Amino acid sequence: MQTDIVRMYVDEGLTLREIGEKIAFSRQTVCNVLQDVGVTADQKGSRPLAEKMVQRKDDMLRMYVDENKSVRQIAKVLNASGATVARSLRSQGVKIRRGGGRVVFPELGKLKVGESLELPRVNPNTRQAYVRYYGMAKIIGIKVSVSVISEDKVRVTRKT
């Protein structure tokens, strides 16, 4: 019976609950059997722990790099802390973006020194509506100057 439980858990990737339903044992009994033979089981009854962690790391990397999500957004999706997500990404060699935000206007990164771009004001109702552009520029790794040119537009110029 023990070998069947280990095979179903490790080789077939069944959850503790699924194994319990197949052999008419409780999830906890299945967990105890696995522990008795030295297999670390995820206590919540999902996939084997190692496979689950690899999948989570892959998900974090995909969301951060490909989907341009922030650490906070990823943490919310995966029900984890921001520190856990950041630590995992760093362990995979990913440099964490400063400022926690994301670049709303990717065309900022294409500006050459001295070039300007007119963009809509992000927060036109605040007195310092231009501040968000400095944060986006910082994420990209450039310096800019921002001037308000109308009620709903700003001019962003790349500096040295």
C-alpha cells in the first residue's frame, strides 16, 4: 500500500486528497504514510512540493518579465508576500525594478538625449501631475525633465 501511495504522489502527481479518494483513506492518513517513508508532502494537499515550487517560480518569472507585472501584483495573484516574490525572482537572477511600478509609456525608453515626447497627463487633477513620469523614467534607467504644456498634456524630454 505504501509503494502505491508514493507512486501516485510522486510519479503521477496526484494530490493527497485525490489519493485518499482512490484508496478510501483520509488526506491526513495519506500524508502520514508519505511522511513515514520519508516523502515530504505539501500539507494543503496539492502537487508534490518540489514541483509546486518550480511551477510557482516559473509563474513569477513569466508574470514579472513577460507580463510586466509588479512584485505586489504577482504576490496578490499567488497569495504570497512581496518579499517572497522578490526573493524568488532575485534567486533566478532577475533584477527587481525600483519604484514598484510599471512603465505605462514604453515609448519613453526609445527617446534619445534631447528628444521630447508629448504625453497625456497621468493625474491631471493633482498639482504635481508630472511626478509619475520621473518614476517611469527611473524604472527604464533614464533621466527626464517634464513640463506641463496644457491641462491634459505634458512634454517629456530626455536628459543626459
